[in-house]
Amino acid sequence: MMLGTLAVGVLAGLAARWLHPVGRVSLLAAAVFGAMGALAAFYGGRGLHWFVDGQMAGWFAAILGAAVLVGVGGVARGR
């Protein structure tokens, strides 16, 4: 399950970088932020009992966590 979450996080992070209006995040940073965001959202939601393994909500949380962390990284980097 962890390898799948990492893969989804990397892909979602790269997609979030591509969709970011300014594109301030490098490819490597987008992949790392995406993986970290996906893991944090997936395992955080599981730890809070918002969903269990096998539910689509876990994958949605991983994608959203990855996109949010890449967006925050882009905004925090500045100009």
C-alpha cells in the first residue's frame, strides 16, 4: 500500500506543478512534496479513522495532500 501511495503522490505532485499558475517548484521538489503530502494525508486520515484500507477516500486524500503540499511549497518559495 505504501508503494502505491508514493507513486500516486509523485504523479499528483508533478501534475500539481504543471497546473500551478506560476510554476515555481522544480520537478524534484514537486515529486518529493507530492510523495510527502500523499503519505501524510493517507496515513493521517487512516490514523484518525476517517477511512480504512480499500476505500476511495484514501486515494482522494493522497491526491489532495500531494497537490496542497506542492502548492504551499510554490507559494512559500516566493519570487
